Amino acid sequence: MKQLTKLALSQAIRDLMDHYSLSEIRVTEICEKAGVDRHTFYYHFKDKYDLVAWIYSYSQQLATQQTNGFMGLEESILALSDLKNYRQFYKKAFEDVSVNALSHYIVSYNVTLYAQMIKQTLQVDELDEILLQQLRYHCYGCLGLSQDWIQNNCEMDCRELALQMTEFMPPILKDVVMKTKP
């Protein structure tokens, strides 16, 4: 039931963002569209930005559902396909540059995911600061490529974009991502 409510709220904000920018949408409108009250919304999300972040993370979770949290090339292609399928939503979400912007969440999410993958592969508890900085740099670069791709109506094939992103990864991350699933 909890998941169905979140999915209803995510569909409501996606529908609203077909006509309005994120900044123009109010939680009340999302609730009305989803058929839930405000208390239900705030039970699940702290604000509309949290809902937008959940939509992104949910799509990533679906892409990695069968891989124990491993995000390899095929899972990246699936994740990019989701961005492409909902490009109007993501295009408007990326236009928001507030302190709670989706772009900040995406970088944090991906740095955490990649760091976990590397730690798991190397069987270590911590990564050194230089590698973490390389991961952040890579994730910001991929975010920029993704935003450009969305703005240009996803003209490049998902596989080609994923391969380009992989090409510029820090070597240790590239080794981990290009391996077969652990």
C-alpha cells in the first residue's frame, strides 16, 4: 500500500509537470491529483523535491533490482532509458536550480552507489579522498551530459551515451563497472 501511494504521488507530479514547472506546483495540487490528503503526502515525503528525488531513485532501483545494488553498463542503459521515457519530466526537473534541486540529489546518489561498488569489489571499508573526489567529478560530468542529452531530446542512443560516460570514468570505477556482476 505504501508503494502504491508513492507511485500515485509520483504519477501526479509527472502529470502536473506536463503543464507546469516544478516551482509552480504546490503539494496541495499533487495531493488532489493523486487523491490523497496532505498528511499522507508528508508521511512519505518531506516536500515536492523529496518526491522528485524519490522518482529518480526508484527508477535507479528498478534498473539494479536484480543486481544487488551493482550498477554496470546494462543497468546504466536501463536507467538512461527511463530518463528518455520521462524526458519531459526530467527536463523540467533539471530546470529547477534550488537548494533542493534534483541535480544535487543525483550526484550524491551516484557517488554513494559507486563508492559502495568499489568498496565491495576491493573489500575495504573506506576510500581515500582523492578517489572520492574523482567519483564526484565523474558524477558531475555525467549529470551534465545527461542534462544536455535530455535538453536535446535524447538524440543519442542510450547505449552510446552510457559507453561515453563509461569511457571517462576513473580507472578503478571503469574496471568495476565493466566487470560481470559480482
